[in-house]
Amino acid sequence: MKTITLPTCPPVTITVDDGVASATPDPAPVPVFLIRTYSAGVHVGEIVSRNGKEVTLTNAHRVWRWRGANTLHELSQRGAASEHTRISEKSPSIILTEAIEILECSSVAAANLRTPRWGS
């Protein structure tokens, strides 16, 4: 059996077994969002549900403070610098009751913002 992944959009994995080929689309990545709330700060995670200003996130981190981006728009696209930035450990889920801004993260920013760091 031989397996290759083609860099198509979405990616496709092709498996050849005994001369028979089968193609399977790779699962799409789950979008990651940056959520600004009225009084609970900034959070990053996967949106499970949204009802008005109430947003439920899974795999959520709190972004306590950051450097390397001037606005949440930049933070959602580039991520944060290592120094001074404080990002919590992952919480399985959180319900945010006063979401006032929701920004989709780039893949680069999502990886960066989902890396906990709470240095001295």
C-alpha cells in the first residue's frame, strides 16, 4: 500500500492498494477565533455556538496581555511576540456572555495564540 497527500484545496490523500486507488479528502481545519468581551478580556478558541452576545468556545485560552501587535486585527493575523505576552493554559470550554468583537485567526496566528506562556 502506498499513500500520498496532494496539496490541493482541500488537501486529498490518495491510497493505492493492490493497484486500486482511492481518494479521501483530508478534514478541513477547525477555524480559530479571537473574541473580545466587554468585561472578561480577550479569548482565543473554537466557536461551538453563538447566541447574540453569548459565545461558547472550546480549547480556549485567555490572552492576558501581548506585544507585537497594535490591534486585535493584527493579533488575529500575526499572533503575539514572545516577550511580555501572557496566554493562559487551555480550558476545555468557556461561555462568554458579552462578546463584542469576533475575529477569525490566520493559521499562523492561531498556532501562536494557542501556545501558553506565562513567564516571569
